[in-house]
Amino acid sequence: MPEATFHFPTDFRWGTATAAHQVEGNNMNNDWWAWEQEEGRIKEGHRSGLACNWWERAEEDFDRAAELGQNAHRLSVEWSRIEPREGHFDDAALDRYRAILRALRERGIEPMVTLHHFTNPLWLAEMGGWENPRAVFFFERYVARVVEALGEFCDLWCTVNEPNVYVYMGYLAGVFPPGKKDFRAGMRAGRNLMRAHAVAYRRIHALQPGARVGFAHNLRIFDPANPRSPLDRWVAGLQDRSFNEAFLAAPTRGRWLFPLGWGFAWRLRRTLDWIGLNYYTRDLVAFDRHQPGAMFGRNFHAPDAEPLDGGYGELYPDGMERALKRLSYLGLPIYVTENGIPDADDDQRPRAIILHLHRLWRALQGCIPVMGYYHWTLVDNFEWAEGWTLRFGLIELDPETQARRYRPSAHLYRDICKGGAIAPEMIDRYAPDLRPVLLP
Ligand code: FCB
């Protein structure tokens, strides 16, 4: 009997994902650049600097993506380049983005464009950022300009990246700008981001009727540390509802749920054509009455699980299938808009890729409509508050010399993308220890 090959649909989107500030370089006009200049904000004092130099030379990495068999790429446009001063739009920046999207198309790579990926123009930050309700209006105006300029090359739009992570890191943990620890301010910002999503959804459709618009949701799995403990179950459920469910209920059912708010969010209802899943890891959660600030939870990673670089979490591929099943109840097409691991020496990534894609394949067997997978990420890039300490790239980058080197994972992912399948030979070659697990 031939050994199992895990086939994916022929029209499946195989790609990688990036974000403007992490790859472009010299994004000096946004709140992240300012944040990087402050002492103690970024690990080891790292800065984004030239990043991957995509503003000048993205095309060279697009050649690599095409060579690696990718037919899709998710990237973001940088608001502070497009609108450097409030109400002043820079046509040269929009032209550069047109060239970038054209370059992707020429290589047979379909772009998905994210409109907000963590960074804000300095002028907006100075006006109170997303706490200011006017941010919604500003965002709509900026989005309209982008869609008018780039709509020729793109009809797949991701309004906002991970509003839950943005709020958590920027307003609760205080490790992303604006660096606050202020619950109420965070929820205001969260509501405005979700309103901005809805307003952008309508505006994009008015300008481009065939557009497909969604947002990228970071779905983290929260499991009770002791499943038999009612308190652990309660606190894991509370974290799950706050981090995961509240951000999904608003743009689908039109409901504000705690902690974003209470009651109806009529204008947000049904503002998704698809949902994006950013899946990375899971937490175990134990009840701890000494942690009111953390919703009475102590979060940690399963002690027997395989840890990831830099305390990033545990390798938990089953979470991919669980997250996809959960999102399937929304009745929307799903894109895996991000998934990957930090792994500088690439000793875990090949296995991680195979395992996560195998769980995705299983979801497809259950008729869950997963349309594509964007691996995070193509080339090592500036990892926010972790600086250059975490390396997520299929391709290794030396940010000083800009030299690139393919990691073995790049070739594994190439073989999967080109063949549209995970074949036994790939498992033997890149992750032989998985043979008994996947090919018994
Ligand atoms: C996600 C972010 C992305 C990248 C990965 C590792 O939360 O959206 O920009 O930093 O994590």
C-alpha cells in the first residue's frame, strides 16, 4: 500500500506574511521608531534600523519567495509613509507600494494587504492614538486613499492585525507603545480599532465591490492547568472570552462583550468576508487570587511540552486544528494569516511546519474552509519589543550586512508549496522522527 501523502486543495494559497515596520527599514515617522529610541524598551537595545531594506529592495526577496514556490504574500502598508502629516498624502509612497504589489503580481504571487499592523503615524500618536475616537475617521480616510491607489493590484484586504494583541501589549502589559497600563484606556482603544475595522469594511466595498475584507485575529489557546479544578476552568474561560471571543463577537454577531463593552454593536455586525487566524501557542492557566491584574490567572507553558526559543511558548500544533474548528462556527472562509516559531538554528521549525500543516490538513478533511496559509515569516525581521533576538524567518538575515541564508525549513516549505502536499519523502528528509507519528 502506498504511504499517506497529505494533499491540499489545488487552489490553496501558499505564502508568507510580513509587516511594514518589521521589514521596510527607516520607518522614522511612526510611534514604533520613537519607542525604539527610548532606553530599555527593546531587548538588548536593538532597533529596526534598515530592517530587511524592503523599502529599497523588496523585489529581491520576492524573487526568493517565488523561487520557493509561494503564490501568496501578506504584507502591510505603513500609514506614516502614506500620510506623513494629518491630511497630507504622499503620492511617491503610494507609487512605491504600487510597484511593490506589481512586483508580486509579476512573480505570480497574490498580495493580501494589511492596513494597520501595530504602528501609528506620529501625528496620530500625539493626538492620543486609538483612544481618540477621531482615529476611526482618520483611518477610514487613509484606507480610501490606499484602496484607490492600490486596488488595481489587490482585492484581498486585512483591515487590522491582532487588535487583541495591540491592546494587550500597548495598554495592559505596557511593552508596546503607548506603553500604558490602563485597562479603561485599552478597552477604548480596542473598541475604536474594531469600529475602524467596520468602517473600513464598508468603505472598501463601496470603492471595490469585489473586495474580500477581513482582519487577522490572534487566537491563543487557554487551557485550565487542572481541568478538574472549577476555578482553573473559570479563569481559563475568562481569559479566552476576553482575549479571543470579545474581538470575534463584535464584527460577526454585532455584540460588545466584556471586556470591550456591553450591548449591541449594530454597525459592526457582519463586517467580515473572511477571518484570519494568527496561531502561535497556548497557555495553561491556574487560578491565583493574588493576580487581580491578570484576571486572577497565572499563565504558564506545559512543563512537559517542547519549549520555543526565548520563552516564546510551547510547541502546540494541536492548537492549529482546535483554533480552526472554533473559527469554523463563524461560517466564513478562513486564512491562516500567520503561523510560525522563533528558531534561530532551525532545529525545530521543520517539524513545526509539518505538524502545524498536518493539523491544518486535518481541518480541511473536516470540510473547514481554509483557503490559504501564510507562514510567519519569509526573512528574519525586527520582532517588536524582542528586537532581533527572535528569528522567525525561513531565510536567515544578518541585519548588519543584509546577507541572507536559506534555512533548511525554506526548502521544506518550498517542497510543500510546489507539490501542494506533505509527502513521506519530506518527512524522511526534514523530520524523520515524525515518521512514526504521522506515517504509522
Ligand atoms: C504576531 C505579529 C507579527 C509577528 C509575530 C511573531 O503577533 O502579528 O507582527 O511579530 O507575532
